[in-house]
Amino acid sequence: MIITDEKQKKAIVNALLDEYSRKILDSTIDQAQSITDIMREQDIPMTSTYRRVKLLMDNKLVRVERSMVTDDGKRYFMYLSNIRDASIRFNKGELIVEITPNIRQRPEDKLLRSFSNIKEEAR
């Protein structure tokens, strides 16, 4: 998917240029992670992790996949990257940013598609 919005292009390029933002995106591509998980896995200071996750969320580069509640009643969020990969090209004065969205299929979607396939095969 080619990004045409200049603000979104800038956000993606800035995130990829920033080491901590890149680490956060990398950490949250395949599975949702909590702030604590990201901090430990990527060795990023706590305040930097919170700040970057907020910036990435504001720019719609990560999303909250779900919220969890600890045994003592504290709520925390699990974050997932919205982009699987990105490429940046510069051609004749134009910045071209292309991303692959990080789309995860929900189990209920797979089940529904299976039933649809069975129904089609039965015809």
C-alpha cells in the first residue's frame, strides 16, 4: 500500500529513523506486547518506551490489540504494530513510502471462512 498522505509519510519515516521506535515496531509485529514486555525485550528505558508508544499510537503505527487486568486489578494494554514492513524510495524529487499492513486474522474470521468454503463446495 503506497502512502499518499504527507503527514503519514513523515510519521513513518521518522519512526523508522528512530532506534527506539524501530525496536518497538519490531517487537510488536508478530504478537501484541505490553509496555513492560517491550522494555525488557528491547532494553529501552521505561519513560522512552511510554513516550514512543504514545507517539506511535498518535500516528496510527501501533494499536491496542487488547487490554488485560492483573490479579490485583490493574489494567494494562497489549500493543500491536499496524505495519508489517515498509520501504522508502526517493524518485525524481518524490518520496515514496510503501507499507504492508499488519493484518491478523481473528479465529472467528477463519471459522466463518471455513464454513463459507464448505457451503460453496456443497453446491
